[in-house]
Amino acid sequence: MENDNLSDKKKFWAAPNILIVDDIPANLKVLSDMLKGEGYKVRPVPSGILALQAAEKEKPDLVILDIMMPGMDGYEVCRQLKENRDLSDVPVIFVSALSETNDIVKALTFGGVDYLSKPFQAEEVKARVNTHLKIYRQSKELQEQSKELQELNATKDKFFSIIAHDLRDPVVAFMGLTEMMADDSQKNSAKFTPDEIKMLLVRMMNSSRKIFSLLENLLEWSLIQRGMISFTPELLNLSESVNESLAALSESAKIKEIEFTLNISEVLNVYADANMFSTIIRNLAANAVKFTPKGGKVIVSAKQEENSMVEIAVSDTGIGMSKKILGRLFRLDINTGRHGTEGESGTGLGLLLCKDFVEKNGGKIYVDSEEGKGSTFRFILNADNLQP
């Protein structure tokens, strides 16, 4: 979104683009000279058909349109402009020697925003052009602000969805287990055997880890959305960093009898923020464990690419994803959370964090997947402190 906003702002900072349409060369010259002197980019065309072609080739910020033209008059040109989704918002000022009220009303009915009478009065033309360009720019800025608000609301809705649904499951499970153990301890004769108590404690530990992981992702997501998360890239030994990041997943992998394999050279480095890199590896590996059945494999590998880049891949032998799910990944406005092979809950927030953190570190993330055969998430980062 930031790139789109920057592009629009550059457009507004540049000289406004005005398309002038009149079949009389003298009128085109008068208006062109008048507006060029004000610093505008002016494109004069002598017919309605050429005007439509010019507008489609390069969208103008304003159209000054003569009414009485042979072949296609100004009314028809305006009608076609307003029917074009990409051009419908462009303001049109009609010009004509006609000055009857009915002519003015008709021009406004066809979508014009103003009307200028011939012969032209320079100060009047400049003032009206300047006014409608300001209105158009303000309208575009309001549209961008509205778009930003919609995205902020989508973020808020995502948070509410996670808190209301995904956080509820592990919390309820944890509460249920503690209540069972508390109730058992208050009885004269405990009904749980030591092995059963051990099993309940393991389940409680897993629930608490899920809660902690979810809260950690929520906190990091909140901080990055508000621009409050620190970014301190440094040279990291890839093998050591990956091992440290995977330590927290050893228990969940052990429970599912999933084999972790690391194919990473001990001399390979990446230049990245340590905390962000750990979050990326942790979330991608946790995702792989979640969607891999018992007895499966998760492989974390890395290889040196050209131009001082390193590709890191997290692959699994899990259930994979359909093309429909793949198309929805890394999108905030669509809930991509799925249950894992053992009923593990998911929010999709971890993948959004991965994308944001990879891009923050100057990299890109990709995914390949096939239903029933597993998934591979790949991301590239710098191997040194040079920007990509």
C-alpha cells in the first residue's frame, strides 16, 4: 500500500495533466498557451475520437472539452469518458460559444463539472481550472484515506477474530485440564494415576505454549503495524540461528514423532534482524509441524544464491495446500487459518508476520505446495550488509 500511496503523491506533485479537445486549431493554441504558462502539462487534440484515445493512453487530471465538434460532439465524448471505469472520475469542463441555460444544464447533465463560454477570459479559465484540479486532487486523497481506513478495519477485524476464536480454544483447554486436576486433588482418594497426571501436565504445557505463541505473534503484529518494532540487522550465522529458533519446537515435534533435518552449512551467514529472523523460522517450522502427520519429516535447508543472497527453505511431508488456499496466503482480508493434523488451531497470522519480516529485511518469500505431498516455504535474504 505504501508504494501505491507514493505513486499517487508523485503524480499530484508533478505538473497536472490537462487534455484540451477542440476542432478549431486557434482555440487549441489559445488554451494551450494560456495553461502552459501556468506550469500545466497540456495535451491538445482536435477531435472527440482522438481525445478518447489520448485519455486511455494516459489518464488526464482534467479535460477541457468543446461541445460543437464534427463527427463526435463533446456530449458524446463526455458520456464515453464517464462510462469508462478508469476515466469516470476525471473532471470535464465544457467550453462552447453556446450560452443558453439549456445548453449549460445539458453539459452538466452529461457529467461536466463546469462550463466556459467563448471567447475565453484568461483569468476565468485559470481560476476554474485551478479550482477543479484542487477538488480532484482532494477527492483522490480522500479515496486513499478511505482505502487506508478499510485496511485498518480489516486489521482490527483480524485481531478480534483471533482473540474471539483462536485464543479461546487453548485457553478453554487449559482451564478444563486445571479444573480436572484441582477437582481430583480435593478428593480423599485421587482417581488419576501418576501416568495420567503426567499426561495431563503435558497437555497443559502444550496449551500454555499455544497461548504464549499466539500472544507473541499478536504482540509482534501489533508493533509492526504501528511502526514500533525495532530493526537492527546484523550478520548471523545461519546454522546457529536456525538451531536456536527451532529449540522451542522440539517437544511438539517429538509428540508427533516428526523428524527434523537441517541441511545448512556452518559457514553460511545472513544479514538480518535476529529477532525477526527467529520469528520467521519459528512460525514456518511450527506451521510445518502442525500440518505434517505423525511420523513425517520437516527439512530446513539453505543455499547460497547469486548476488550475495541466501535462500532458506522449510519443507514438510504434510497435507499440502490446494491452489485456492495458496491464492489466499499472506492476505489479511481473508482468514486462512486451518486446523492441523492433530486438531491444532491456526490463525494465519504467523504467515503474515513472516511476509512482513522477510520484506522488512529486504527479502522475498515464496511457497510451493501440492495436496497430499507437502509444502515448501522459501525466502531469500542478504548474505552481507549490501541492499538487494
